Amino acid sequence: MARLEGSGAIAGYRVVEGTPGTIVQAAHLLARFESGKTCDQIAPRVKAIPFVTRIDSLAGEIDLLVSVDADSIDSVEDVRRQVASVPGIATVTTALVLRRHL
């Protein structure tokens, strides 16, 4: 490992949360913004929240779809609380995933 790091073949490490086999509860959070807010303003703050695995900007009533793969329902609740507290987010609706088909 040290040789690979020294040669530059390995430039760094990162934690990937919610990897297959560790997901206990998945959910989607549907966020609406306060007037005048944009995805470019909100998404970077949401991206920093643990267990967030995907963020999609949407057209229509919902502004942002946040996918969560968590280790517990309590973690989903914590992610929801953190997303709801991001400045510029007006409302968050939680949709728990019952089963993945793909």
C-alpha cells in the first residue's frame, strides 16, 4: 500500500456509506425550497450529510430528491432532520423504501 501511495497510484481514500449489504433502511427525501433558492445553493450542504447517496434536481413542485441509504431508521430520521435544517429548505417529505426491485 505504501508503495502504491508513494507512486501516486493511490491518491486518497474515501468512505462510501450505504454500501450493499449494510443498508438497513433506504428512503427518499423530497425537498421544496424557499422562494428564490436554487439547487446550486442547497445541494452542496445536503451532499455533506452522512448516508446521502444521491441528489437530483427536479422540475415541478419538488425541487430536490435526496436518496438515503442508512444503517437504521433512526439514521434516516437524523438525515431528514439535517436536510430540513439546511437554510433555504422550506419543507421535506420522507418516503421510506419498502423494497428495491432494481
